[in-house]
Amino acid sequence: MRRRRLLLGLTLAPLAGLSPGVDLRALADELTRRDLAHGGAAVAAEARSAATWVLTRSARGDDAAVILDRTAWALRDTGAAAAHDLLARAETVAEDPWLRTHIRLDRALAHDDAGDHAAALRELTGALTGPVAPLQRGGLHAAAARCAERAGDTRAAVAHLKAAEGLHETADHTDVPDWAAAVLGDPGQLPGAIGRGWLTAGRYRDAEAWLTRADEAYAPGRARGRANGLVRRAHARLASGDLAGCDADLAAAGDAPVRSARLAAGLERVRRLRTSRR
């Protein structure tokens, strides 16, 4: 009931600020849940309000860091410029070293979005040398593979992806802290990242196989992740000549109840490619 009252207040007055006694853990969990299920546009106003509350009160700890990180991710998902300042602040207030590593991954992805693959690789390389959970290490390798491929180093990309595949098979998917359960603990998360890496590397059969594993494994609340995965699998299937499979994935992704600029852009890109194959 307390969480419901909190969220009602956020919904009715997202820019009015939060009470001093706000439950940051409940807020962080709810922002994460809604972002993963409905996309950044569905939660951006509330997330921005929560981040402002955290910053103006100099709140510290993992819950505050998760709110800042989730806000940066939600804004990124709306198509806004990467919120590097939020990610930098999140890293300074986080206490869990695994959380700081996760924030570095998000910062690397923001650099990669901006086309600065070298900066992204520096972040990822640094993160791989620090305290990293096995599942996190797999995600870092998968992200590094995409950056390496975009920088023209296919050999490094393949090596990173092979490392990620090995970690997926051996890591304990239940060995994650509470803040990471909805993302890192989701059994579809790492397969989806690996599939995306193989897609970037042009290994379309491998990409399709891993993206299918992700699609079958995602938790019900991961609508955005699943929809993005379907778009990527549509691309892989199109490149492999499976036009019917591509069309089915595009239709399913287009029907997803997700408000995400990144998803919309991905759909438009693959639809254009599909049109050129008619």
C-alpha cells in the first residue's frame, strides 16, 4: 500500500518533488519495472523527478545510484542525449562494486551511441579489470564485442563473444544482488546481448540462435528487451534470407506495448531493409 501511494503521488505530480521519507528502494524497483516493461517514455518524467530529489538532497547508497542510472537509461531510451552527468554521479554514490561496474557499462553504451567507440572500449576494458560478477563479465564482453567490431577489429569482437558464451554456460544466474535481479538476473539478458554482438559482427545464424534463446528466456516483464530482440532477430533472419521469419518478428515487435525511441528507430531501420528486398 505504501508503494502504491508513493507511485500515485509521482503520477499526479511528477515534477513536484518527493517527500523526505520516500522509500528509495521501492521507488528504484518500481522505476526499473516500468522502464523495462513499457519503455523510457513511459517513466521519464517520474524518473527525472526522482533523480532531481536524489541530487538536491545529496542522497547516497545503492538505491540512490540505481535511480540515477535508471533515469539516465530511460532518457536514453526516449532518444535524448546521453546523461553522462547522471551516470557519473551514480557511480560516486553507489556502494556495491558490482553496481559501479554496471554503471560503467551503461556509460560505455552511451559513448557507443554517440559513435565514440574508442571511449566505450576504454570504459569496458577498465570495467573488466575491476570487481565483476560472472554474469556481468559476460555482458561486458558482449558490449565490448560490438564496440570492437564497429572499430574494425573483428578478431577482438569474436574473442569477446566467445568469452561471453562461455560465461553464460558456467555462471550462476541466481548469484546477483537485489538491485540487479530485474536486469542481470533475467535469464534472457545475457543471451540477448550475445545475439546482438553476433549481429553486429555479421554472423547472422549465430545471432538468430542466441536471440531466439533470449526470446524464450525473458521474464514476462521484459517487454522492451524482448521487442528489441525481435527487431534484431528480424534483421538476422532478413540477412539470412528468411523473409517470412523477418516479417513475423517485425509484426510482433510492432505490437509491443512499449514507448521507446530506440525500439521505434530499430523497427524503422529493419523495415526499410525489408522493403528493399521485395
